[in-house]
Amino acid sequence: MHEHKKPEKKKGDIERYLSIAVPLVSFGGIALAISLQYLGLIADAGEFFWGCVIGSVCLGYLAWIKPRRDIVALLAPLYAVLIFLVPLEMRPNLVLQVLFAISITILVVRLNKRFSSPISQVTEENHMEKYLYDYMNRISPYYRDMDRECAHEIASTVLSYKFGLYPKTMQSAEKALAMLPEDGAMKTLKKAVTIVADRAENLEESRVKRVSAESFSPEDEEYLAIVLPAESVEDRDELKLDNALLLLYAVGYLESPDDGQSLDEHQNFFLQILNSYKKALNI
């Protein structure tokens, strides 16, 4: 019986060691850099950034072996390369190293709190979270490899709407619409952007009862999170807005790594939308 638990225990040990290694190596590297400069072995401690780089690699590997993948943590090594290794006008310095070390340490805590349980275990804790993940997994192939700039504008559209920044919502939506093609899954996404933009414009102009003249058709249903029989839909406008918001959230989360953390932090807003349909969806 004990032999079957050894691999799981070993993996747990690796995760624990990596979790400790990230802040230890990052802040330890900063302390080492300061010591080397003090001893006269290097000219500038700010140029000795290897502790942060190694710490980011440890974080990336930790994210890779977790049951659920965190895009932001997975990309930490790439961010380290862009910040410290790619030649820029602003050279690496101690302040930048400290800020980076703090950031990846926070990501370790977040990773261990939110991504340590497999989706099957999340089901027991939050059925709507499981439903949302299943939805994102289902539509992921349709929006894979879409333009990153467009995905960022989509994420910006849904986040600014959530915060009530309606002019910003309309501005981001306009940019996204200019980049989206009129075919297949992208056509449905374009409708979703239009619906959210129209709703933002109506709210900005205090037309609180209007949503959008745009609507989803039966052909769009395979890309939507909430599909209900016509007789069980109480408010069609509310349903199409909710579907539009959920689609934008999913695409932004999946295809815009730079916005993944911000979207993840506000996931409860979108889970509340789904929760209002819990009974209708028989979840």
C-alpha cells in the first residue's frame, strides 16, 4: 500500500522544495550580488541578476508540474529573460531585482493556493468553477493562436466593463472588432464584443434597460457557456449579455497571457454570472 503513495509523496516534496527555492534563490541572489560588489569582485550589484532568473525558472517548473496550469507563473522565465537579458535602455538594477523577486514570491503563494488541486477535486468545492473550466477547455481549440494584441483588447473590454469604465470598454471593443474576422468562432466572438460594447454605451448614456440589437444565433451556441431551452429563458437580453461576458473572459484568459492574472483575480464576478443559472443548468 505504501509503495503506491511514494510517487505522490515525492512530487509533493519537489513542489515544496521549489516553493522554498523561488524566494530563497531570488532574494539570496540579491544578497550575493551586494556582497560581491562590497568585496570588489563585481562593479555593479544590479548587473548580477542570476538569482532572479534562476528563481523564475524554478517557478515555471513548479507551475508546469501542478495539476492545473497557471499561465502567468508558466511564463515567469520568459518575463525574466525580457527584463534582465534582452538589451534595453533601462539596465537591470537592484530595485528591479527586488520588485521581481517579490512578484514571483507572490506568484508562488497564489500558485500553491489556487492551482494545487486537480479539476476533479475543484468540482467538489465549487461546481461552477468546474463548469467554467470545462467551458474554457471546450472552446480553447477554436480560439487557439489568435492575434495576441486582439486578445489583449478583448481582455481589456471585459475587465473595463466589470469595473464600470464604459468609455474604456467601448474603446477596447472598437480595437478588437477591427482585428476580428467574420467567420466561424471569430464571428461569434465579434458578436460578443459588440453586445458588451453596446451595453457599455447604453449604460454610459443612462439607457439602463437597453442591452444590444446584436444577438446570438443557433449557430453560435457551440461557443457559448449557457445554452438553455427557449421556454426556460426568462430574460433573453440578460442571457445574451452574460454569454458575451463569459466568452470574452474565456478568450482573454486563454489567449492573452499578460492579462491572465488580472482576469483570474476577478474570476468570482464571472462565477456569480454562472451561479445565477445553476438551477436552469441542473448543476
